[in-house]
Amino acid sequence: MFLPTIISITCLFGGLFADALPSEGRKHNFLRNGKLPIPTRDSTHVITVTVEEDHTSLGGFERPKFIEREFTVFDPAHKRKGSAKRPLVLAYHGVMSDSETMRQLTQFDREAKDRGWVAAYPQGEWKYTEKMTNWNGAGAVRKHFNVDENEVYVTGVSNGGFMVYRLLCEMGDRENGKPWIAAASVHSGLLGAWHADFSSCSISKDTPLVHFHGLADPVVNITGKPEGKQELLPYAPVTNAEWKSVNASIDYVAEAMCGSNAITSTSNPAESTTCHQTCDGKVEYCMVEELEHMWSGCSNKTLHMYDPNHATNVDATKYFADSFARQSSKSSKKETNL
């Protein structure tokens, strides 16, 4: 099970572009003594970034002042001399899961290989067991990878999807007016009320969002949940917050992005899937019939989020990657026209 939670935020790009962020803009201090990439198989590297927490207690739980966050990074061109800067996809796993499971579930390695991208899978903290974790924040892929800071894409499932919504809300634009996040996608996550209201959100008008959700999801129901209702985790601070419904989550992003939640078009990429676009396609949400708390199109039967209808349902990974590629193309055209 991948039950979503909202706890605290760390700064997404603090380690990736450490010199680009003003110190007051960082929620954590990413130290420069992180371990170098450890080559593994198939152009994969494991890197560890040491971070200094800005708090040592959260929700009654004591936390170490320094933690090490691990990333599994797939970069086919890592050792290729003279290779150009590449887009980066950060993929956030669900609670009671881990980065390797997210890698198997989403198969973003496949898209990275085909499209010349870097795919990174951060490992969550807050351990239930050695292999069961969830997000209290985000991390960064360090300077060891030749990443284009204008093409950083984020995706997440369940708890990781909640994380993506929070990143959209809190990252916004850089000082040069460009968004920290070039485009985002969420699967089976919602917008969570981690503050009393959402007045502090600073969603960039230039960060498109695609959201996939199963109409039969019993874990993160499309209707959300009211504040105070407890879910299946053992401590209140994690699950006490309100979870907005799918419609309310999308409406909030659309209103912030273009001032309207009106549906501008509708499509059916598969018989089971209906996608609605708002903000002239910048915000899109796709509802999948009969899909429970699963990744649409996942064919790996060994995983909890296996989709039994994967043969006929939309491949969410490809759909998300295509949306990132469209944004990449738009960004390239803007740069060319400058």
C-alpha cells in the first residue's frame, strides 16, 4: 500500500544548483561533502547527498541534525565526452515504498534512454522498515550530472504525488522569472492542506501539470478527505490534514495558473480514460475507469500498483514523458526566438 502523507518540505534544487539558490531560499543546507556517484549497472549511479535539517523534531518524532539522502540516477550519457546538458526527471515514490520500486513501477529509465534524459529516483526518509519509507521532503541530484536547470521535470505517485503538488505550491519561479519546475505530473496523489489555507502558494504560470487518477481508488479516493479523518498510518500529524478532491486540486492549480478552471477540451486516449484540459491544455486531469490505487499501464505483476488492465489502459509513464517533451520543445522554441 502507498498511503500518501504530507509532512514538511525541503528545497528541491538546493543540491542540484547550490550556487543558484539564495541561502534564505533554502529549507535545508545541502553540504558539499556528498559521496561521488557509485556506478552500478546499465548506466545507473547511486549518489548520496548529506543535508542539514532545519529542525530536529517534527510531529513529536526526533530527527537527526544531519541525514544522508540517496538517489538512484539513470544517465546513459554520463561518461560521454562533450555531451550536452540534459533534461532531468525526478520521480518520487509512495509511502511504504522505495526508490527502486518506483523505478520498476514507472520505467522512466526507458524514456530517459529513448529521449536522452536523466532519470533520478530519490529515496524517502521516515522509515517504517528498512525498505518502507515516505516523504518528509525532497532532495537533489548534485553537480556530478550534466543537467539543464531549465528542464527539470517532477513526477510522483500517491505520497510522491502529494509531494509534487507541494513542490508546485512552494517552488514557483526563480529570480530570472523562469520556473524551478519545467513541468509536473501526478498519479494517485492530491493537494494536501499542510497549512491552514493555501494563501502561501506561488504556483508558476509556466509549469504545466498532468494528473492521472483511478476512479476506483480506495486509498486516495478522488473525493479526498476532510481534516481530522485518520487514515492507516499510526500517528496523527501525518494524516490529519485535509486532502482536496481531484476536482478541487485541479481547480486550485488552474485558477492559480490562468485564472479559470473551465474545461477547454476533452479527449479519450483510451476507452477507459477520459482526459480534461483546462488553461488551454496547461492543466490536464485524466480519470481511469476501474483503476484502483495502481499505476496506469504497469505490467509488472510483482508490484503492489500493478494494473491488471495494463494492456488496454494508457501507459501513464509515456503519457507523462510526452507531456514533458512537449514542454521541452516549447522551451527550445522560446530560446531560439530570443
